[in-house]
Amino acid sequence: MLTPEQKARELIDAQLMAAGWVLQDRDQLNRTAALGVAVREFPTASGPADYALLVEGRLVGVVEAKKEGTSLTAVAEQTARYLTSATKHVPRTAEELPFGYEANGHEIRFLDRRDPEPRSRPEFWFHRPETLRDWARQPATLRARLQELPAVEPAGLRACQVEAIRNLDVSLKHDRPRALIQMATGSGKTFTAVTAAYRLIKFAGAKRILFLVDRGNLGRQTLQEFQAYTTPDDGRKFTELYNVQHLTSNHLDDVNKVTITTIQRLYSMLRGEAEFEEGNEERSGFELPADAVSKRPKEVAYNAALPPETYDFIIIDECHRSIYNVWQQVLEYFDAHLIGLTATPSKQTFGFFNQNLVMEYSHERAVVDGVNVGFDVYRIETEITAAGARVEKGSSVKLMERQTRRRRWETLDDDLVYTGNQLDRSVTTPDQIRTVLTKFRDELPQLFPGRVHVPKTLIFAKTDHHADEIVDLVREVFGKSNDFCKKITYGTTEGKPDELIKRFRNEFNPRVAVTVDMISTGTDIRPLECLIFLRDVRSRVYYDQMKGRGTRTISLDDLRLVADQDVEAKTRFVIVDAVGVTESEKTETTRTERTGGISFEKLLEAVALGSEEPAHLRGLATRLARLDRQLTDEDRATVAAHGGSGGPSVQQLAGRLFDAVDPVRQETAALALAEQAGAAEPTEAHWQQAQQQLTATATAALNDPALRTLLTKLHAQKDMVIDLVSKDRVINGGFTTQHSAEEAARRLAQKQVDSFTAFIAAHRDEITALQVLHNQPYQRRALTYREIKQLAEALKLESPPLLPEHLWAAYEQLEQSRVRGAGPKTLLTNLISLVRFATQQTEVLEAYPLTVEQRYQHWLGRQQLAGRLFTHEQLGWLHMMKDRIATSLSVSADSFTLPPFIDQGGYGRARALFGDALPAVIEELNDELAA
């Protein structure tokens, strides 16, 4: 029976060997046996090191091994002692060895002593010998090079982009492992990220950067951004200087500096799979309901072909909610800084990035800055949308087979009653869609005055079939050709979706596009001026993403290429709400244990994306078994023809999925694995391996998008009712919300003021400055500049817009008549005035220097009445002391060593002027003028 320490050593041995190290005992030392040699129990002046690491025959570091369960953070000092201990004879890379590890078989921590602020960090695995060789040869570490990043060159960048990069630089210089950049859709997040990537490669010497996107077409869009990027200092294109690879296979080029891929493909590569179906990258995570996303994190094993040190930085662009739980271990596999980009963060987003929000640039701010356009909401409500309809028995209705789309007529034996929620799912009512579209057509002169042509319009449909119905009716209502309106979904048959998106973006036709999910998030279509919602959305994040399609600005020349020649500008976009999407309650994404509500298509998608949840596998097995019982011989032949000679039948697919969650099957497989390993009983590792093998076998065929599409069509053979009897009518139509730039500025200001007030209420008992100002605002205990600075830093951590100058501007926007004082609004001392105004201690928001000036004049007046007169030179010194209090809250003897005091002779001259009364004068001014 192995002791815990022996067991840990076995695991550490295996980990080192997997990473390319040759293991040796001290008495068998051959330091040139391989590039990297790990020697057990290596003697040092402080005693034997558990493992000494030699690269090219030279000592580079040590591993301190502990038994399983030992906390590694407490043993870093022991590692440091071995790194600095003398060793006999063997060459060293440096007097103090640079690389130190602590390990217990399940955890690894690593430290590079050459970093500016050496700090151990968790690692998934040991670094490879060639990695430590390359690092040892570098004159400075990556973290040291980050300290030398040059100032951001603002040319060609928006102010918000400059601020984001500067703040990211600060975060990286402080070695914060995760940073989140929140920027409104259309404000140039990807351009910001490309600029940051260029700086990290050129100036920080980043080996390689991973750029993760939500789905395949956004990867292609990102590649185009890199290809179009002109470097600010060199003038050449990014891709002329550095190789950028958008992965369409599981092969990683060694020479690339930037890798663009989806996390699904990345996970496939870590698992060692030779290839990954491109079709599995074309669905956004937003398209899966929370129930369909696996609740169990993806388990990752070490892959020598893709070691953790492959990437120095990972940029995560609009990755969906599952990134922060299901895929978390995939990201944490890499020894890299994580940089998140999003327009619509959720609570999970902030949590994953350790609350390190380095940039917050809201849609409201973007509208005020002219980076985004605002929007108006036009509501259309119809009778059938609101209440559904009743078709009396005896009426004839048309039925459509979903798979073949064959249609037939039937007479109703009973009344057909349906609600608005059933529309376009089990019942479709063409006149309801026609009524909405007709109202939209008739109101276009009001929505877009002076326009001859329909502005570029995107319609959100519920399903692919719903999209087909809308396309036909748009063409009918507007009396236009097929080119006028196109469907752009994963089921598009009129051309490749990417080509249709490109045409919609750059050509006059199509004027209208209909989508379900494909271009609801991320896709850049700047000419869009109208969004029509024919589906409701309850997720706040997803709804904001969908709205974001219309927010982008566009140059007048580019707009006129696809719109009327006399159009003046894109000044706003219009949301036409035909389902109440702007009124329905929106929620943060939440998880539930229920899976029964997941559609068959979404469940298939979840399993294909890697869900190993027993509930998902069992649920899909049950539905496939039910489907098999409904299939005709012709249907089974279709499935067999798709799979070829060795393809599974639907019944076999169901059986394999059930086997994967069957305890008996799992036990049989685990016993077989244990027997192969020579063990009497299966270990926990054997059980896990058995379950993984059964799951992999069960889901392998479902990785094929074409098979999933076929199964979805077969499952959807239930007829859809087409109600051609009911006639709809508009019961309400008109603008409900109109957002001008002025209104956006007011809303932004109110948001900042509300956040500031909430911050004060939440932290008034924790932050010293708030305690003083809130509880005893006029006490004589001095409030120090250091305490005000701590308050400012806490506000910035809470939210970057809560800086004094931003808050001051917000109050000026909302209550201009109650705000007084100009001058430098960036002064931290203005926080005193802001806090007092926010807590209603003062009726007027007055710049702190102005308050100090008034108190100073009152003080001088009292001195004159008391017969205390000052010379002209003394008054000059008193003015300087007053100004010091206005900017720093106090004046002291140390202040006289700084400008402007030192320029006038410093403390000595002041003492000569005021004599022994100088300390009393200083104290009196501090008491009378300060907070």
C-alpha cells in the first residue's frame, strides 16, 4: 500500500515524463541524457531537493514535492530556499535558479524568480524542457517586458479604444491574470483587440496569442480584421508582419503568431482528435437554452502536442455563457493571461474575470460620443398576436408535413383554438404575419421620412419554417422579386450564408433579411436601420446582442451605396416590436435541472457540442427510441443511405446513448479496463475512463451535422396547421420609445449617479472617507488625501465611469442649475463635494476648490476684524497654502519641499515671514479650510 507521499511522487513522475523530462535517480545521473533531465533527491546546501531540473546539462530549477492534499501556497519559501542553495560541480543557469515548482500530484504551482514581482501561479502541468530553455535564454521575462510597454499611439483609434488599451496595459503590468473589456456593439472591440495583440507581440514579445470566437463565421470575420489592420508604426498590414491562422482543421502551424478558433475545436484538439466537423462550429452558444448546456465542466487531459505554454494570451470574444462553467477548464489549461471582450456582460462574466473590469463603455456613452446610434421603438399589436384565434369545426385548414413540406387540406372535426404563444410553432397564420408586414410597409413614410427605398431591415423569426413564411410574405406585401428578401439561417438553400451576409451588407439587394439565430450576435452589418421582432426573447444578454445589430454607425458614402442617394446619414435605427419583446421581462441566464423542455433539435446540438450530462444522454436516447417507432421503411432506408454500410440506425443510436448511462454497462467496461491494467478491482479512474469511452462511442455519429439535420427533419414530421381562415387586424401601432443622443446622455448620467449613490450606501461603513463624510461631515478629525485616494480607487474598481470628472459631468447633465464651479474636475478632492451632494448634505454641488476659496475669504475677513493684518508677501504664501489644501486636503511642513513653495524659498522663507507663529497658522488653515 503506497503512502500518500509515495502516491504523489508516482503522479509527479508521470507528469514530468509526459512533459518530456527524463527521470533519473541521483546515483544514475546523466545530465546530458536528454534536453531535459529531472533528478530525484538532488543534493544542495539546504538538503536534497525533491527534483532538480536540468536543461542542456545545466540546473534551471527545482520541484518541491508534497503529499496529496497538502496546500502548496504554504511551501513556496521552501522552494525558494532550494533555488538559492549552493550545489557542487553542476553548472547553473544563474546563481539563483529561476524556476521553482510545488506539486502534490493534483496541483502544480510555478514561480519565475526573474519576474518584477515574483508570484507563484497555478499551472495545469509542468512546462516542457524546451520552454524553460527558451525562457532562460531571454534577457527579460514576459512579465518584465510588459512593464516596458510604450504609450498607446492614439492616431487611428477612438478615445474609448485608447482608454481600453491603456487600462489593459495597467492590468497586465500588475500581472492580473484576467481582464474584462466591456464595449458597446459597434464601438470597435475587435479592432481594439487586434491593436492590443499587435502591441503584445511586438513590444512584449508574446510567443503566440489565441483568439477565441463564438462560432465559425465570426472567426472568418475576425481574420478579415487582422488582414485589414494597418500597423500604426510600421505601415504594413498585420498579416504581412505576423502569421495569423484561422483554424479550419485540427492542425496548428508552428509559425503562427495568432490562432483564431472556436472553443469547441480547441477542446477537440486537446482531446487529440484528428479532425473536427466544421458544421459544429456554426452555432452560437446563445442558441442553446440553459437546460441544453451541460452543467458539468469539460474535463481536460494534458496534450504534449498542445502544451499549456502554447499561448501567452487568450482573447475571448463574445464567448457565450457556457464559457464560464462548461468550458472553464479548457481555458484554465493554458498558462496565459485571459482577456475578455463583450458588449453585454452577465454576472457570470464578471465573476469569471475576477471582477477586473478594465473598461466599461456603454451603449448610452457610445451614442453620446457618436460611436453608436440610438433607437426608436415602434410597437405593432394585432388581435391574433395578443389573443390567438378560434377556427370553427367544419372549416377547411391546410396541413403541412414538416419534413417533406407536402401540403394537404383537411376538414376540422372540432374547433381549433390556439393562443398567441403557439403561433408559428404548431400553428401558422399567414394573415397575422401579413398584417404586421402591411402595417410596417404603410408606416415606412413615418418611420423613415423621405425614403424611396426600404431601409436595410433584419427580421427575427422563431423557427426556420417561420422564416420561410416571412420571406414569402415580405415579397408578396412589397410586390418585389426574390432578390428583395432573403432568408439567412443555417438552413439556407439559396446560397452560402456567408455570401448572403456579404451581399446584405454591401449590395443594394437584398433590402430585407430574415434570420432565426445566425446573425443575431456578433455579425457586423453597418447599413442596418430597422429590426423587426417577430419572436420574443427573455434573456437580457441575448436581447441586447440582437439589438446591437442596428447600433453601428456607417459613413455617408458607404450608406449611399446601399440606400437612397439623397439619404443624409444613419442617425438612429428603429425596432419594430410585433410581439412585445421590448415589454417582456428579461432575466439573467440561469440554470435549471429540468431538461424536459428542451427541443429535440437543441438536445441534439447540446450532445454534439460535448454535453455528457446523463439527463441529456438519457433524454435523447428516449426520444430517438420513440422516433424509431414512428419511422417508415422509407425513412429507415434514408438514414441507412446517409450512414453508408457501417452507419448506425436510429435504434442503434438510441441503444448506445442508453448504454453510456447504464450502470451495468459502465461496470462491465470498468472491469475490462481494470483487467487490462492488471488490477483486481476498477479504480475511480477506470470508472471515469469507461464512462468517457461509452459516451464517445454513443455520440460519435452525432458529430455529423448532416445526420443531425436529417434526424431533426424526421422528428418534425408532425403536421403544422396553416390557418388560412382567421383574419387579423392591427389593434395598436405607434412609437413607444424614441432615443435621441440627448436622451442617451441623460440616461447615461442617471445610470452613473444611481451607481454612485448605491456605492455610497453599500460601502459607507467600510471606507474611511465615507465614514467621515457620511456620519460626521463637519467633525474636526482631518480627512486625509490618502483616504480620498482610497475612495477614488475603490470607485474605479467598482466601475471606471465613477471617476470624479465623469460624476461631475453626470450631475451637470441632470441638475445643471445646482452645480457650480469650473476648473479641473479631475481633482480627487472634488469627491468630497460629490459625496456630500449625493447624500443630500448640501443643496448645491460646488467644486471643492471653490468651497475652500470661500472659507479662505471668510477666514481672512475674520482676521481683519480681529486686527490681524498680513503683508503682501505673507498673503502670497497664504494663497499657496490655500491652494495646497484645495488640491490635497492639507498643508504640512513637508509640503514646503514641493513646488510652488520650494520655488519661493521653502519652509525657511515661510518661517522667516511668519516666525514662530507658522505652525499655528498652518494648523489653523487646515482646520478652517479642509473638509
